[in-house]
Amino acid sequence: MNRTRLAFADGFNIARRNMIKVRRVPEILISVLVTPVILIVMFAYVFGGAIDIDGGSYREFLVAGVFAMNVVFGATFTGAGLAEDMQKGIIDRFRSLPMSRSAVVFGRTASDVVYNVLTLAVMAGAGLLVGWRINTSFFEAAAGFLLLLGFAYSISWVMALVGLMVPAPEAVNNASIMVLFPLTFLANTFVPADTMPTALRVFAEWNPVSAVAQATRELFGNIPAGTPEPTAWPLQNPVLYTVIWMVVLIAVFAPLAIARYRKVAARS
């Protein structure tokens, strides 16, 4: 029990260290907050007039998709941050301190939750400006935001493992674009899945990003009236499907990331 408590305390200190870094390098926060606003405004005004959603507002349909897309891409900060610490020799300094080996990775993923909270707050404000509204209760809306944060946290553990396996932060970004870009676009983030060709539609229906977007639309009350009931199980049960993915990703990648960090620290 003492080891667990110390691991959490050390992880909190690492998370605090990562947040202090934002004050010294404010460009990090600017990029986190500005990009989501650009995406919402661009899609709402550039594509909003050309894309028609039967029985509802495209802007309300859009914002949940942008939420899902940005929390997924926001997880890349975990991998890039760890890769940067290794490149600059920070891992060597951590290794010399009397602290839990898992604290560095835990603290990194925890601090990125704060980034995602700020990102969601800014996106919600931008969404309200372009016409997005929450049409459900406070508790349902809160559940929607918590689901987004939980999914982002689970993806952070995947990116933590990637960050500990590559030689530089740029490699994390390149790998993320190659995987996450198609994953977020081959989903119902910007258009309904039933508008896609059969093969892409099936992929989109079982894509966890689609489930996150669908779940947040339901929890925010942004499902257009008259929308046909989804035929695929993941979109019929998007909250459950998302939670399953969250549990599986954390259960698989958290131990792998911690084991990889210990191996890297031992070699340093």
C-alpha cells in the first residue's frame, strides 16, 4: 500500500513539473487551444453549408466529432513529451532520484488530462459560438465530457509506449499522423457512417472513434430528429463500447509502457 501511495505522490509531482513547463513554454498551450477552434470554425462555416444532415443541424452533429478527433490527437503530447525527455537526458535525472519507476509515465499521462480539459473547454466555447447546444441534462452532459476525457486518457497510454520506443519527438508526430489521421476521418466524426461505401462503413461502425462521437452526441442531445437507428452493435451501444475500449487499452498498454520505461531507465 505504501508503494502505491508513493507512486501516486511521485506521479503527482511529475505531473506538476509538466504543468509548470507550460508557463515557461506557453507555445505548447497555444497550439493545444488554437487548433480545435480553427477546426470547428473551418468545418462549421466552410463545409457546413454544403453538408446536409436530415432533421438536424450539421453544426451540432459536427462538434461532437471534433471533440472526439481532438482528444485522440491530444494524446500525442504524452508520447512526444516522453520522447523529448529521453532525448534531452531528463530520464537519466529521474533515474537517479529515489522515486517510483512508474511515476514518470503516470505523471505524464495525468498532466495531459489537464491539457484535454482545457481543450474541451475551449472547443465547447467555440461550439457555442457557431450554434452548437447541449440539449440534455447537466449530468448527461457531464458524463459526455468525462467519457471524452477517459478515452483520451486511455489513448495517452498507447502514445506513452510509442514515445518510449522512438528516438525523437518528431517520430511520434509522424507515426501519429499515419495512424490517427485515417482513424479519425474513417469514422462518423464529420459525416454519418451510412453515407460511406460498404467496406468503409463497416470499418467506421466498429471504429472506437465513431463510438466516442456517437456516445457524446447522445449524451449532449445532438442526434438529429428522424435519424435511422444504427444497425451496428457499437453504435447501438456507444457508451458501453467506448468504456470497453478504454479498459482494454489501459489494461494492455499501461503495463507495457511502464515496463518499457523501466527498461529504458535501466539502460540509461
